[in-house]
Amino acid sequence: MIANEQLRSTDILTREKILSDYRMACESRQVSLLGRRDVMGGRAKFGIFGDGKELAQIAAASAFRRGDFRSGYYRDQTFVAALGELSWQEFFAQLYAHTDLVAEPNTGGRSMNGHYATRWLDDQGLWLNQTDLFNSVCDISPTAGQIPRAVGLAYASKLFRNNEALHEMTSFSHNGNEIVFATIGDASTSQGMFWEAMNAVGVLQVPLLMSIWDDGYGISVPVEYQTTKGSISKALAGFQRDGQEEKGIEIFTVKGWDYAALLETYQQAARICREEHVPVLVHVQELTQPQGHSTSGSHERYKSKERLAWEADRDCNRIFRQWILENGYATSDELEAIEAESKQVAKKARLDAWHASEASMKEDFETALALLQQTARHNSKSAALMALREELRTTVNPLRRDAVSTVRKALRILRNDPGTARQKLKAWLERTNEANADRYNSHLYSHSPESPMLVEAVPAHYADDAVQVDGYVLMQRYFDSLFARDARVVALGEDVGMIGDVNQGFAGLQEKYGEIRITDTGIRETTIIGQGIGLAMRGLRPIVEIQYFDYVYYALATLTDDLATLLYRTKGGQKAPVIIRTRGHRLEGIWHSGSPLSAMLGSLRGLHVLVPRNMTQAAGFYNTLIKGDDPALLIESLNGYRLKEKLPDNLAEFCVPLGVPEILRSGSDVTVVTYGSMCRFVMEAASQLADLGISVEVIDVQSLLPFDVHHSIVESIKKTNRVIFADEDVPGGASAYMMQQVVEGQNAYRYLDSVPKTISAKAHRPPYGSDGDYFSKPSVDDVIDTVYSLMSECEPDRFPAI
């Protein structure tokens, strides 16, 4: 045991602090015990707790400052509570999925327990002052999923420190003085996200303080099966810097039951991070899990009796208690009083949270019971209605769904009843459905005044003598104007800097604006996205590049689990308006097919997915996104960089609205709906079809998320009575998505005289070469033949089969 005098700063070890920390450790342990009991007793669905990690988290919190960030692990309850950012009543409210943000401000009941989030946004969705807050990014459950964004959060401090143009953004940083506390379980360090992130921060030299909570297991799998040498700090030894002049990371090891050593370690680690902007790893060893991994089962199934006895001996709270007594900081009676009070505090918080959760549902529940009773009076279906009411009345621990489901059943029973009582039940259901939509379904996208959906369209304007330039030149001109007018904007990605990206959209701009603004990265898509998320969370406007669209799969877990859900899972409390730039469509080769849109549409609800047909439209979308506050994926057309486009003279101002299709060619016989590079193929086909006497209306949807917000495509179908959806995704992919949106969502089926058709690529990825492209993806010939066959079916005399 390290004695008091070995601490560098003895004033942090006062009796008052020690006993306060002991109280925190005891209270946190008690809420863990009660939380598990509630799950096993049916009050909650699932529980995962931070018992056994209390001392280490108290020590970490002691080094945390206002403006710092925690990008953490779902066992960090003691950490967050020690910062004063979590009350125990809020802890239980989250366990009970209480949807009131006053009761459960972290996620509004949307995330299971252990997921904590500082509300950075006001009621309108606008930024609060982050430097006044102890910031926790909302936790996620996928193991190691919290780590990529930690790279970006720490990288933001580097930019705030080194870019003088950002020093005025004092509500986001005090000259980069903020550090990021990332936390992770030792088993999750086996994930690639962790290794990629540690390599990235070692290269970048950013203030990330990584804590490994090492309790020796990943559920049932011991650490020797998880990590080389059975120790993450030993495995990472090669990352250790050799002297202050060498880039790398600092590594500390400390026992999770050693209170004094933990305090000293975290003070020293935080100082290195904050002052030197050097990443630090703290490997906290010999932690325990007194209740096992979670409420899903007992750790006695996989831990030996010897191991369980060892864990009991190493319990951090137990050893802390002994240390306090041995060093004379308190008597046994004083500690017993703290322990008894902690139990009462935990029990009261649990009881208050449970009563508040019940009360929040009581009015709707009682109103439903009353309406059912009123409806049953003098009704021929009285017996059935009263049976439903009794079933609802006697439900143990009733939820909102119980009342709603019962009323819906009653309305089915009363489907032929015209009485006013039925109308009252319908009114109740409509009102509660509206309220529940806010509780459970809101905030997938921004509701703020800065929503990109509110950005007004500004058409591109062309001078009479507008020059024609290659698409890549137009992008150069656009990004040049963007970086000149907005110091918050940074770009990063593979080959973005020195050579100006592989298609020259940033050519010459790093030299003009510096590496701090336009930055090359290693080949590490997951943490490129993580950098962008973290930067955007701290008020900057990053444009991060996935070099080719197919490579997005490397980062898909981070995009879908973290970024796409962020606004939703915090119910409007946090946002990260990062722009992901990539290029796709009409690429040749199995790993360069360039069109995995259906995977994005299924995974990225919460992002906007934009598919401009040329660079002018892309620039207009960038302008719209920069004015907005939602994240987006923008896919530029790879084969458009060398095509000529007229250069708008309002390149920096014009805005393309999201979710608004554009009619590229008017027609009267068939509507063809498409996007991206397929627009050129369809337009060429439409020209040739005109020679055959067929008039095709071509619509570019421009954005897939959102999709045709004004339902304009159905207006075209009312005119043509026929529709084809064309793209180069797999069969049943984005073409089927567009069909569903229009035929079902816009009720276009009413106006169709022919079966709606899709044109898509083959089910496999395209082989390499131009022939592979032709025989695997839709060609002009395919479009012509599909349209012609549709017309031949309708008018065989006029259009005989080919």
C-alpha cells in the first residue's frame, strides 16, 4: 500500500475528502446492489453496473476539470456521480426507463442504465457553453464503440490550441486546455477500434487519457484469452515514448484498490495530457466484479471458488475501508455510520425514482380505466369491455403500452358502435399516441432553428460568359471559398492534404490554409470518422473523407451505432454535425463498385444521405449542410470530376435544398426516377427513346435521406401513369426503397396503368473492366429496353416487341 507521504500533492488527501470519497464509493455500491435486485424482481429489463470500479473512477474524477470530456464505458456510474453529474435518483430513473427529461436528463429513458450524457444543447437545440460543463458524451453499448470519437474530441483540443483563428470560440474551448477521459473494459481492448485509436492518438499527439478498467474477464473469457501477454499495458509497451522528444504515449499501471496510488496516478496523467498534449494510458489492474458481468447471469458459472475468494479479498471498497482505519482518518463507528447512511440514501433514491416513474404514467392509466368503464355502461359489449378493463386494472407494474394496447382492443370491439364513448376512447388514443411519439420516436433529425431542412434554396446563378471547367476544378474553387470564409471548417482524410485528394478537389489548399486545416491521415477509416464526430461535438465543422464509397464499411459500426443515433438517444441533448465526403457510382471492380446505397439507407437513419449528380449540385449541398446542424453522408460522382460544368458566380452562396427532386427532362409517357451518375445514363436513354416516339420524364431525387419531402414525384406519375426507378445498387436495394417511398408513401399506385418497375445492378459486385461494368450495372441500353418494353405492353401496335 502506498502511504500518504508518497503523494506529490498531500493537500488532496484531507480527512474531509477521504471520507467524502468513501461515502461516494459506498453509495455507488449500494445502488448497484439495489439495481440488480430491481432487474431480478421485474421492475427493470436489464442492468449493468459499475460495482468493483468505484475507487478508480473517484480518482479519475478528481483530475477532471470543467470543459473536459468523458467518452466512456457503461460502468462509469461512480465517475459521473463523483463529478456531480448524476444523482442516484437519476440513476434509478434510467433503470426504469423514465421518459421525462427532468427525471432522466441523460437519454430520456431511451438508453439502458449506465449510459450518461451531458446536455450540451438548450431546448431549441442550440449549443450551450461546454467549458462550463463536466462533459460526458452519451455512452453506447457496442464494445469499444466509444473510442473512435474520443480521438476527435482530443484532436479538437489540439486544433483549438494551435489555430489562433479558433481562440475566440471560448464557449467550446479555452485554448485547447481540455482533455478527454476515455474509459474501456480490458476485454474490449481486443477490438480493432481500440488499437486503431491508440495508434492514431500516438501519431497525432493529442490529450487523450485512456483508462482501462481491468477486472480480468470479458464476460466469461479470462484476459489470457483476450490479450497478448495477458496485459494490455505490456502489449502496448512499444507505444511508450522514450523521453519527451519522442512521439508516443505514456503508460501507467496502478492497482484498482490502491486509493492513494490511484489519486497520484490520475493527477500525474492528467497533468501530462493537459500541459504537454501527450496521450496517456492508465491500466487499472486487479479490479473486481462483485455481481458479475450483468443481470443476465451469475459469474459463479465461470469463475472458480479460488477466483471468487480472491475477488472478495481485492474488493476496492473493502480495502479502502481498511486503509482509512489503518491511517487513522476515521473510526470504525464513523465508517459504519457512513455505510448505514449510504444504504438509506440508495433506498430513498430508488423509492423516489420508482414513485416518480409510476406517477408519470398514472394519469393516462387512470383515464383509460375511467373511459373503459364509461363506455361499458349501457353497451351491448359491456362484458367484453369490462373484462379488458379488469385485466388492465390488475396488471402488475403497468406500462404505457398496457393502457394503449387495451384501448386499441376496445376500439376493435366497438368498431360498429357510433356512440360518443367510442369517440372519447379514440380521442384518448390519438392524444397519447402523439405524446408517445415525442417520448419514443422524436429527434431522429434536428429540430433546431439551424436544421438543414430549414435552409432556403438559393439557385445557382451564371453569368452570360460563365466559363466551363472540369468538375474537380469547380470543387477546388468551392472548397477554397469555404475555407476562406469559415475558420471552423477543417478537412481530413487519406491523401486529402499534400496532393489535394485523389481527385484533386482540395488541390493546392493545404499549402494555402495549412496542415492545421487540411490534414492527411493514415489509412484508418474508423478513426477518421471518429475524428470528425469528436470535432463536430466541440463546435467545429469537419469534412472527413472516406476515399471511396466502398470503404465506408470499415467505419459503418461507428457511423450507425454512434453518429446516427446521437441526437435520438439523447433526445436532442447532443449533436455532431459532421459531413462525410466520399465518391462513388460507376466504379469498376469488386471492391470499387461504388453503390452500396441500400446498406446506408438501412443503417444511417439519423444522417442525411445525399447523391448529387454533378459537382455543382454537390457544392450546393455542402453550403446547405454547413448552414445546418445535422450530420450527412455526401457521395460525389466519381466519373464527374473530368466532365465540364459551367461555373456559378455565386458558388459560395447557392444552396440545394434537401429532399427536393429536380425534373431534368419533361415527358408524358413514362416517369424514370433516379440519382447520381445514373442521371447521365437515363438522360441519354431518354434522348434515344424520343427518337423511337417515347416521351420520358426524368427525375433526379438528389437526396435519399430525406426523400421527396413535398411528394412531387407522384405529380409526375399522375401525368405519365407509368414509373421506373433506376439505380446501380443491388436488386431490392435503393431502387426498391424509392418505389416504396413513392408507390406506398405517396399513394402513387392509384395513378398507375402499368406495374412499377425497377432497374438495378446484378446481385453480385461488378468484375473489373468496362465489360464487367456493362454486364453488371445498368447501361443506357438497359434503360431503353426497360422503358420500351413497358410501352410495348401498353401499346403493342405502336411499339412492337424488339
